[in-house]
Amino acid sequence: GAFRGQSPEVNSPESYIEGLLGERREAVRETTAATTAGFPSAPAATPATEPRRVRTGNTTPTSGRMNTIPQSYEPPRRVRPRPLPQQQVPQRPMSHRRARPTAGPTTLTYPGGSMVPPAQHQTSLVSHSQTGGTGQPNGNPVVPADYRSAVLGSGTPAQAYPSSVVRAQNEEIRGQNQENGIPQAQDFLFDNSPQGDPFSQALRAAPGQIDLTYEVSEARTGRLMFGVGVNSDSGVVGSIVLDERNFDITRPPTSLSDVLNGTAWRGAGQRFRLEAVPGSQVSRYMASWTDPYFLDTNFSLGLSGFFYSRFFEDWDEERAGGRVTVGRQWSPEISTSLAVRLEDVTVDNPSTLAAPLLAEAVGSNLLSTVRVSASHDTRDMPFLPGAGHYIQAGLEQAFGDFSYPRVDVSADQYFTAYARPDGGGRHIISLSGNVAWTGDDTPIFERYFAGGFQTFRGFEFRGVSPRQAGVRVGGEFMALGTLQYTFPITASEMLQGVVFTDFGTVEDQAGFDDFRATAGGGIRITVPAMGPVPLAFDWAVPIAKTDDDDTRMFSFYIGMNR
């Protein structure tokens, strides 16, 4: 007889049965091998030929009839899975609004670097595609997302960014376009307008654009601070300050829960401040309230009340009063204000009555003033600036027991001469000037004095002043200036050095008859545990002075505020 693999004629029923069983065993073995490898098997197919006949081996015949087996399957074969399409990865680092820290346990792997966890990003889903929160240049507004193409402002498809890095806050954003790109009708009755205001005009966006909705969490707005300090001008002082930047004067507590959960007196963006600063030589107590957008306008309204006491060398002084201020912010740099001040000033314990200006001020004095001022501010930061300028000019008129005009102009300019590529290690040159004049009827407690750490280093506090009978009575004209160079001593800028010169004068009349100047240097020490204000130690030597001036070579400020 013939063997399998060929197509011979089958000579007997026994041969046919044996061949049939052998064929089935071979098919089972191949199917089992394919299934074990993890791939399904299929019947094999041979080239289309005539039906083949096989014979059996040593088996008992069950039929003497001949039969044929059709060739209807292919041999089992392995199927390789097709590789998934690779995800498109940006070819440049994505820009973020905050610096990306070094990779660590709190960061995630990200194309072009590491970044903060996803909760720090603001994103939204439009048609299940990310459309906002990344790819925006620092400091620029978010570019409106295209609904139909879902492309970020950088031009890279949004779905190319790893979904594990960003977090969607809403599955759908209510906007101008439907899924097919057709503008959505504004239904004010059922609150379908993007603004959510049934009485406002619908916001019509350009075709292909939508509104992005950002969800934010409220930060802490109130602070309770305690501080203590000592300086060469005022001695030892302590401070307790309560500052709330989200105050609401119209929201008193209606239940105990309002007090416990912190919703009472809060929510309108107003500022309320209580301040108590007792000291060995000077004490100040103040309460102030400010609404930066009074009645939802661009005007601000401020109210304050204060009590102040100071022990001077030739008299003691107490002030109690209040101030009302109306301001207007015309631009981020330009602002104006109108202020009315009313206070009672008490002068007692005079060292002598031989000085006419001091003698006429002893006792209680009613003082009221109206002041108009304007300022222009381009500084890069209000605290320790390194670039820009601050210019302020004011005109004031006094009424009451004393009537006099007052004019003052001040200017500060800052330059960064050098800085490291990371922005640290700044070498700053600053130039400051102040010119002021007041009328003849100005009382002694409103005249100009100079000297000390804050005004004229190298002289005692109020050591630069005209005198009457040996009493420092101040002047009607003042012109002061400072040129200072600040440089880092350590890379962390915790220790800095300063080189400076202070110059100017205080005169009875406008002029520069008694011009003074000093030169010196000092150090600044920033201790994070003691607050942001650095410790200051300065040494200055007078270059030009008068015989009546009181000098002081060393001045300092040490403070801690937490």
C-alpha cells in the first residue's frame, strides 16, 4: 500500500480506516501545539487536486466501501500581533507657568523633563480630548482651543500628551459650538449661556472656539503675625497683626457654624487689618479697612483709625485720629488718590519753652488735611526690587489750628547690573531721592527732620535739623538722596553686602546752604525663620556736615515676624 503524503489509490478498507485515524491524530497534535502557544489553529488547505484516498493499518474493517477526504483546510500557522501605532511625543519641552523641579518622588516623567504632579495643572476635556492648561507661554493668556481639531496653543495635537500627566476637570465644556462645529444657540431661560447669567448678553465667540472653564480652590487669606524687633531709631518694639485680605464688612455671622467654618466676615475681597505695635520709645495701634473695587467700580475706598505715641528728645507726642482715602488705579503702573485726615495731636513734657516753635505747639492741637497724590510704579517687585522705578508726587493743604500747604516728590530707580543665568545673585544699583516743602505756618510736629537708619545714615535719629535754643525744630525744606550698590556675598543671597552714600539737607528755607553727605557700607542677613525682612547693619562716616549735627557711625535693624 501507499503512505501518507502522497495520493495513491487505496487498495483495501483496512488501509482506508488506518489512514483516516492517522490523519485525525496528526490534526489533533497540530491543534494542541498551536493552542499551547497561545494562538488559535485552523484547518489546513492543500492545493486543489483530486480527492486522495488512504488506506488503514491493522484495524478491523467496519465497511468495505471506499471513500474520499476533501482537502478543505490549511495547516495551522502562528499569527503575530500587529504593533500598536507609536504615540506622538513633542519634540521640544512644553512650557509651564511654574518651573519644573528636579525629578523625584513627587514628580512625574514628562516629555522634555519632569514636572509637578497633575493636580497642579488646569485642563479640560472637549469631546474627550485635552484642550487647555499646557503649552502656553509663561505670562501669556491661554490661547482659545479649537473644538474640532483639539490642538493646543503650541500647535501640537492635544491627545499626544500622556493622559497620566494631566487631569480633566469636566468631560464637557458649555460653549459656542456643538460637536459638529455648529454654533450652539444661547438659551438664557434655562441657563445655557456661557456666562451663566440669564440677563446678560450672550458672548459670541469666533467659529471653532469655545470658553475654557477653570476650577480653582481658595487659598488662605488671613494671617495672624507676631513680631519683635529692635533698631537704632525706635528702640525695642513688638507687634501683633491680624490681616484678612478677603474681608466682607456686610457678612456678619448668623450662626455658630459661620464662625467655626470661617465664612463670617469673609468673601468680598476687601482688606481688614488690626495692628498693635507697643515699644519702648514708639507705640502704634491701628485698624484699617479697604475695598479695592468699591461698589464694583475701579475706585477704592479706605478707612482707618489710629493712635500713636512717641518719646522724642525734646518732647512727648501723641496722635489720635482717622483717615478716609479714595483711590483710582488707572493702569497697572499709574494710580491716584484723595485722602482726608483728621487728628488730635498732643505735645507735652517739653525740654524747654525757649524755642518758639515748641512752645506754641504744647497742648492739644486739631489738625485736618486734604491730600492729592499720584504714583507711577514699574518695579519688578515691591519688596527688594531689582528693576524699574517708583515715582510719587503729592499736594496737601492743612486746616484747623494750623493752615499751610505742602508739596513733596519722591523717586526710586533700580538697576540690575549683573545676575546669574538663573536670575539669582543679583548686583543691584539703586538711586533714591526725596524733595519736600511746607509752608511757614507748619507746626513743629509736621516739619521735616532727617537722620537715622531710614533717612540719613551717619547721623543720629533726627540729628539733621535746624535748631532754636538748642532744640531740634525741623525745617520747611528737605532734599535727600541715596546711591547704593547691593551685591551677594554668598550664592544663596542669605548674606549680602552694601556700599552707599547718603546726601542732602534740611533747611529753614528752600536751599542747599548746609549740604551734608556720608559714605559707608554694611551687610544684610536674611534668616528665613525670622521673616522676609533682612537684618541690616550699616556703618557710615560723615563727609560733609554742620557743627550742630549729631552724628552716629553705626545703625542697625533686627526684626522677627512670624
